[in-house]
Amino acid sequence: MEMLNVAHIQKSFGKVEVLKDISFSLEQGQSLAIIGSSGSGKTTLLRCLNFLETPDVGTITVGGEQIFNAEAHAKYSDKDIRKKRLKFGLVFQSFNLFPQYTALENVTLACKLMAKEQKKLNKQELEAIQQKGIELLTQVGLADRMHNYPHQLSGGQQQRVAIARALALEPDILCFDEPTSALDPELTGEVLKVIRSLADRKMTMIIVTHEMAFARDVADQIIFMDGGVIVEQGPAREVIEHPQEERTKQFLARYNENN
């Protein structure tokens, strides 16, 4: 079953065209890795999917429901956009945790706010949200750190809290924007291990990453972007080990030289 279909997405900032006619699809339970040099449009694409940027042209369909159409965007209310945004979870490269809240409070905050907005925040709901937060932190290996504040956690632990927070809202698709780029090399493995476990459980994911070996081994599909276009896409191992396009070959050769 097709979970995501992105068709003809274009995005410009002033006169700079950042995304040029981006189209791809992703099946339910698959992981898609997006690779490419800095400035190729990868993060902007993720931000468009998460309604943090508005594409100038194109459509986004999730689970058969068209959640974005550039031509109709002006008609969407703030409430509509908040609801559509829940289809996606986003894990930022810089964690973005609230420093004044514990790990557990960071994970449960959005669920509590949503329940309050829907006038459902009673004692029973609060207990359910709390229990779910505990289960998610346990799932990412932080059962013993749930009452710690961000400054008491390593970068890898903070990123795992951020993953649990994104999962708490039960998104259809979980997106990662270079989730290990702000981490020391020895902390990268613990975050990649959590993402790998989510892939094993068939969570539908989009991962912008510079970890080529991880992308090859964990993702089902890979997209290589350059200059705001999709240069090559296909099965992960095939694209990494046997790239067809010259630009892909050059990018991977440069990556291999530096590692």
C-alpha cells in the first residue's frame, strides 16, 4: 500500500529555486534515505512535508488522502495545518528539547496540549499519556533517564528523547533531518540503533543522512538529490553500490575518499 505520494513539488526562496519538480512515492512500512551534498534541497523537502515550509507548486498525499495542494493552500486554516502536520513526525538534527522539562515531560507535552485543546485532559487521559511516555522512553533505552533534564543527558540520549517525542503523536511517517550530524562519533551508533529498530518494526520513515553505510543497510529506497532535483532513486543497496548517474558516482566517490 502506498503511504506517501509527493508530486511535482517546487519551492523557491526569492529568486533561488531550491526544489525543482520533486516527485516520489513511498510504500507503507518502507524506509527512504535521502542523500546529497549540503544545499541540495534535502532539508527543505522535509520541511515542506512537515508544513514548516509551503511549496509553491505540487501535491502531497498520505494514505490516499491529499493533505496538501499548492493551489488550495490559501484556504487551509491554522487548525487544518496542525491536523495535517500530525501525519508526519520530525526529528531535528539539533534535538530541540525544552531545557526546563524532564525527558518524560518533553515526550508527553504535545499529547497533553492536544488533549487539553480537545477538552479530553482528565485524570485517566493524563495517566494514559504518562504511561505511553514511559513506554516510549523505555523503547529507546532511556528508562533510567526519564526524570533527567536535557543538560543532564548526552547528545545521543537527547536525540533519543527527541525520537520518543516524535513517536508519541503516532505519526504515519517519521522524518529525520540528519539525526546524527550534531553528535560525537561514539554517540552516533546509539541513535542509529534506535532508527534501525524502528525500520525492523516497519515504521514508515524518511531519513536525510550522511551515513552512507547506514543508508545502504537500513533503507529500502534511496534518493540522491543535487541542485534541487532528484538525480537518481532506486533500491538502497543498488544506488549506493552501483550508481547509474555520473553525478551520483562523483558524490559517492567524494564521500568514500573522506571516510
